[in-house]
Amino acid sequence: MGESKGRGARKKRPARSSREELVGTHVIREALRARRRRLYRLRVKAGSRAREIADLCGLAADLGVPWSEEADLAEGLGDNFQGAVLTAGPLPQLSLDELMGVRPASGWRLVALDGVEDPQNLGAITRVAEGVGAHALILTERRAPPVSPAVSRASAGAAEWLPMVRVPNLAKALTSLKAVGVWSFGAEVGAGTSLYEVPDRWLTGDRVLVLGAEGRGLREGVRRCVDYRIEIPTVGNIESLNVSTAAAVLLFEFRRRS
């Protein structure tokens, strides 16, 4: 994806050692295209005439990934099976130092999650973050789900492209980022500063958007570390948005104004 995605600091350090099975043509295509995993074998349903399956087989062949047809492939693969399964290694994950080893020319655009534990929300946020050109998603070692095939599927394959960073302590990570000039924005209901009243000067330079769990919000230690607290103003009877919806509103507004 080039420098604009901040991939220069990437190192192959998988979070898990087991092989994984990816199902769903979108996820498999992005895994093959991104080539961030170790790719073992593509298996497809024998006799399939779907164009998507033929394209996957052609892509695998171009990459030197073995592929085969199997008559009974659908057994045990669940409702998300679409005629193909890719056996691959886990996605690599980085430390904060590894990510920050090479700074993109455009400056860091990061997203950090504090206690977002639902894989569907993680997948949806990953899709949004990758879509706006974020350089990485920062997750904690605890209180965050593994970047599993289910997360990749929920992200429509965006997790295959977006670097994931694991940190033992998010508050310390934010402090380390601030020390190198990365300003943090904590999203919080009732924060006082409306997203649409944030001065443009706040949105220049390196930044990280921090999103907390629904209901709990940001933990106190993380809240104390963020530089700015902002909220999305609502006018209906429901005062807050789903965390992945809030991420979309915030990240696209940040991108529009930067």
C-alpha cells in the first residue's frame, strides 16, 4: 500500500502461532492481496462456476499459493462459507516501538481502543480506520479481542491491511506517543467540546483518536492522559452512538478537516 499507510515499520511478529481458516471471498481476496500472513493453501468447492472463486484461484496461482478443489468442502465451515477457504498464519502484530520506527511523511494518524471487546465492533472500526487512511490500530493486550478470522470478516478484509499494535498499558502508550509529538483525542459523551467546534489547529500534525467501550467509556487513567476530550453532538432522544458508528463520524470529520 505504500508509505501513505505507514507500513515501513512492519515486522512479522504473530500474536498467535496456530494456523487459521479464512472463509468469505472478500476476506480471502484481501488476505491474498495484502500478503501480510503466511499463506498455506486455498481450497475451493469443486464444480463452482462463480467468477469470484475463479478469480481467487487465479490470484493464488499468481502468488504461488497451492490451491485445490474439494467436493465436500462446505462441511463444518458455517454460514459464512462462500465456496472457498484459505488456510493461513495469523496476522502479525507490532509493538509500539516497532510501529513508531518509521514516521510517515504525512504524520501519524492512529486509532486506539480502550476496552472495546466485541469482535464485531473491532471489525467495523478497523474497516473505517483503514478506509480513512489510518496508519495503525492500537489495542491493549488485555480487554481486547484477538484479531481473529471473525474480526477480519467483520472488517470486510480491512484487517488484512491495517497494522495492529498491542500495548500492555494504553495510558503509558499515550504518554509515550505524546513525548514524540502525537496528540491524543478522547471521544466521550458530555466531554464539553463538540466535534464540530474543534479548532482546525487541533487537527494538524500527528494524532491518535481514543475510543472507549460502550457504556463505560474511557477508563480514568486513560482519560487523564488524553490531550483533548471531544463529543459528537446528538439531537435525538438517544444521547450516544454505537462505538463503531462514532468512530466513523469522528474519523471522517478528522480527515475532512485535516
